[in-house]
Amino acid sequence: MHGFRSKHRHWRTGPRAIAPLVAALALLTWSHARALDCFVSVTGVAFGTYDPLVTTATTSTGNVQVRCVHLGGGAVRANYTVDLSQGSSNSYAQRTLRSGTSVLNYNLFNGATYTQIWGNGTGGSVRVAYSLLVNPGNFAVNVMDHPIYGRIPAQQAVDTGMYSDTILVTMTF
């Protein structure tokens, strides 16, 4: 039996660096401009124990949660994308968990059918894009969950160890 431990990160991110300058100019130009802020938190995919003798894939789920809030005015629409990095493999075709020099192949998907690799839209991957209606000042209601579906192919001959990978989650709105 082989153990697996996932690493995950919690990120608070906002628009690209130029956006605050653009927003400040908009406040000077239009009196009805609305400030919007979004946050992302991640629950990593933890596969638990991997058994190379089992003939079915090992699966688990994680989650990317997006929360947005704005001040004043009516509801606004937050259009955003969520990208997942390639991790240590430097490829979306097959991500890799590592324990020293040992490698265990796996991947992350945006659906329970395991057909679309969640990435940034390049290298055969797809990016998650969504539009969330944000009501003013009501932080708890303006939440969207995006499940991460992880799968390790069956019957990989690997050494015993604690395998992990670090995936960078990038949200742009």
C-alpha cells in the first residue's frame, strides 16, 4: 500500500495589477461605479492510500470556492476564470505526484466524468470560466463552488512513500 498526501494552498487574489488603477479612474469618471472584490479558497484533493494491486482507478475530490462582495449600488456580475497549474510534471497531459525520485501519475478534472483536464486552456486542458451575480454587501450569498475531481490510474508500480504535488490556483476576475 502506498500513501498519498496532497498539498493545497489558500489564495486571496484579485484582478490583474492594472485593474486597481482602472477602477480608480472609473470612480473619478462615473459616480455609480461599484467596488468588487473576490476571494478564492481551495480544499486540496487527498487520495489517501494508493494500492497498486487494485484494478480500478483511485479517485478523490477537492474544491475551489469563489466568494465575491461589492459595496453599494445594485447587483453586479463578476465574470471570472479559475486556472490550475501543471504542478511538478510541467504538463497537463499527465500530472505527477512525487516521493523523492519516485513518480505516481494522476490528473485533475473539472467534472465527474474525468474527460476534461482542468488547467489553463492550453496543452489539452480546459479552464473554468463562470459568471456570478453579486448582491451588495451580502458576502455569504455570493459563493460558487467548483469541485476538483482527481484520479490516479490503476496498477502503477511505485515505491512506498508519501507522494505529493503542489498546484497553483489562479483566479482572474
